[in-house]
Amino acid sequence: MHTSVGIGIVCGLLMLLAIFVQKAFNWRQLPQQLLLIMLLMSVMYFALMPWWKLQMMLLHALSALGLIWVLLAPGKVIFSTFGASKQ
């Protein structure tokens, strides 16, 4: 579990870095807000090491947010790509 959360932090930071490099960061977009929340929750996972029950609750919340992010993010990318090609 610790390894998968650690890999999630690294991947989230890489995605955030790619967004900043492309200068496409917007606080109002829901997928980017979810990415920031998931990164914060992943760091909190390691802060709650002595309390494993809280860690498991946090892990379930991370899983739910990850599912929501996966369902929302590709749609934003697809619709923004098609919207730009129509103009």
C-alpha cells in the first residue's frame, strides 16, 4: 500500500509539472482540483502512519477520487481538443 501511494504521489507531481510546463493550469477546472486534493491526501496518508484505521479511510477516499478523476479528465481533454479544431 505504501508503495502504490508513493507511486501515486510521483505520478501526480509529474502530471502537475506537465500542466505547469504547458502553462495550462487553471484552478477552476475540476480535474486539476481533484489532482491537487489527491496529492494532498496522499501526503496525509504518510502523516497518519501510526493510525492505520485513518489510513485505510483515506485510502478509500483516494480510490473514490481517483475513479472520479479518471471519468472526468479524459472527457475534458477530448472535448477541449474537438472544440479547438472546430474554430
